[in-house]
Amino acid sequence: MTKTPMKSDAPMGGLVLSPPRTIQQARRTLSKLIAALYRGEVDDLRARTMCYLLVSLVSIIRDSDFEQRIQALEKAQEKKK
């Protein structure tokens, strides 16, 4: 996973965010984003967009995890038959 540095003159300032792959990484990314917003390093619209994407990603990760667990339970149930 590579980090994508943002140019200092870009709306994200010097904030460096890695694309999150887990819910914990999304939480850390959101925390960094909130801190950057408070410091004035990111504009409101960009922060709102990033937050929306992070929430969407967390939902997809959670749903995928549930789907995998259900499939594993169904497989185990079929083996018992």
C-alpha cells in the first residue's frame, strides 16, 4: 500500500493519507482528516467528500465480512448433513 502525498498548495495541504483497507485504517484516516480540517489544511467540501467515502468503505468492508462469515457457517452446516 503506497501513500499518496498531497502537494502543499493543494486543498489537502501537506496531509498524507493512505488508502484504507480495514475499518481500523479507515478510523485512523478519518481521525487524520478531522485534525487536518481543524488545522485548516483541508477545505470543508473535500473533508465532507472524504468522510462520505470513508463511511461507504467501512460499510462495504463490514458487509463483506458478514457475507464471508455467513458463507462459512453455511458451508459448515452443509458438512454436518
